[in-house]
Amino acid sequence: MREIQLSPALKERLMQGHPWVYRNHVSPEVQLASGSWVRVRCGGWTGYGLWDAKGSIAIRLFSQQQIPDTRWLREQVQAAWELRSPLRQQDCTAYRWLFGEGDGLPGITVDRYLDFAVIQTYMEGAAVLLDGLVDALRTTAPLQGIVLRTQHHSDQREIEGKIQLLWGQFPPADLVVQEHGLRFQVDLQTGQKTGLFLDHRENRRFVEGLSQGRSVLNCFAYTGAFSLYALRGGAAHVTSVDIGKGLATAAATNVSLNALDPNCHTFVTADCFERLDRYIQQGQTFDLVILDPPSFAKSKQNRFAALRAYTKLNAMALRCVTRNGFLVTASCTSQISPEAFREMLAAAGASSAGAAKEQRRLQIIHEAGQPLDHPVPAAFPEGRYLKFVVGRVR
């Protein structure tokens, strides 16, 4: 096994439990194949990790005692399973079973939809763990099938949007899961993420409580999850906007599955920036506007461009909210901290004045991060990616 020495300056961070070693902290002379196990030494600290030949993260650390074996993997999967027991008690049949670094398995996530598990890997080296992970998942809970989706760009399967069957049977295309009493049809094979944005589960329920009698605009709606909660919460009307093909049909299916009034829901297939601009030109406003855009920054180099995009988007949305209405806004960009996100919202308010020169200010009434099934190690601030802010527009 290759032993890699690191600068003593990193010892405190590693002792606290940070799971990454960045490539610029490793000697450029170290050239290994992805998936090679390495022993890392830093002062008196020792750990074991997987080498990745590509990307900014050279080593993902798994243990201070040993290279993960079958027993070790089963213990991690079992611990994660027990943490999610409150979700199962609430009859939520879709949740993140393993959240990578948050559950001690860096570079790997597992989502459970009914009796199907969807593994996602974020590094080439994860392939060496797949057999043991499949065994651990099957040992821990009853399953009908386990599939793999990859997120590292070197894998052609991810580019083509396909999944690989690792065990059992493929999930059906019309699989229906339940979340807080609402039903969702999910596409595990070609849908975004693994079929549903699971990290907003509790945030959707919060929106439900604000929706009674209100007109709602849901931007970047995908298959209408926020819209369903708003409709169940008694919204007078919900307009969902997303540019994706086929999403209008998917959202209509979800509305029908829950016996909600289709006359209270409109799906608009359009670019959200362009649609917001149209509403501004028409002077159309809503009592509650929801923004849940995709990540605008994949790396630190894109951070300032992302902040500009968020500022523009939120400034436009503020102009579409009725007086004393609500803006619900989120960011899944890990490159932007909660503090920077709040500063962006203040800047968006300052730049929201239109022809009437009326500036909008946001009165924050609620903030949230990630739910139970997306835990974050205290020593790993990079894992705290989700920002969710609800504010009254004054």
C-alpha cells in the first residue's frame, strides 16, 4: 500500500474528521490509478483513503483504523439505516439512505425509493467498493433491485443518462413513492438527480403551511413537488414553470395521483428568467413565489458568476411578489455559504426597484438547511450545501 505523507499543517483538520485531501496538498510525484487504497500520515495521525486520479480531491478518507471491509461497510450502512427510522415511521418511502461524507462513505450516495436503491458515485475509485456496498444494502433491508448512476464525467453512462443494474431487477418507469401523505411518480432511470429532489422534503411541507388562499408561482418546478404541497395547503392557484421537456405531463400525473384540482394548477414550459421578465412587463404578481434553481456554481471559480445570477433571479422574483407576500428561495450551490446567500438577498432587494422606484426588502421569517437524511459532519463545512430562506416582501 502506498503511504502518503502530508504537511503537519493539515493535522488538526484531519484529526477533527475532515474527509478530503485536496490534490494541491499532495506531492505531484504521486501517480496512482483511481481506486488505489492509500495510507495517509500527517504528524502522528494515520488514516486510510481512496485515491482518485482526476479532480481537485486526490484522497477521500474512510477510516483511521483500517481499509473498509465487508463488516465495516455493513456497520456504516446499518448506522445510516437506523438514523432514517423516523422517516420510515412517517411513511416516507423515498429518502437518502447514505449521504456520502455525512455517513462515512465519501464520494457515494444511496437513495431508497420503496424497495429499490439507487447508488450514485462521484469518483472513479468508488468502483472498488460497489460489491461490498451492494452486499451491505441487501443485508440491511429488503430490496427488489439496486442500480448505479454515476456523476463523474469520465463515465459515458452518466452522459447518456442511463443506469446500470447491479443486483435484482430494474425499477419500473412508473414507480410511485409517498412523502408526508403525498404521492409522486418518479423516473429512476432518466430523471434528474435520482428521480426526486429529496433534500427539500421538509421545506415543501413548510410551504404548504403558507399557501392557504394564495396565488403561487413555482419556478424551476421540475415535476411539481412544491406545487403539490401548495395545492394541498389550499392555494387558490399554482403556476409551475420549468423549461424541461415532458415535465408538464409529469406534473399533471402527480396532481392526478393526489386527487388535487387540476383547474387550480397551470404548467408553463418556459425559461424561468424569461417568464419572470414577462410577468414584470405585464405587471403580474403572486402572493407567494418559489425559487429552487439548479446549482449555478460547480467550483470556486464560478462563485462570483453564481452570485450575480442569484442576485438577478431574486431581484426579478421580488418584483413579482405582491405587497406583504412571500418569497421562498433556495440554493444548492455549496460554493456559496448561508451568510453569502443572505447578503445576496439583501443586494437583490436593493436592486429590485423598477420604474416606480420601489425597493423591495425581505423580512426573513424562516431558514433551513438539510434534513435528517442529509447529515453534515461538524468538521466538514463543504457538506452544508442547501440554503432555504422564506421571507415576507415589504
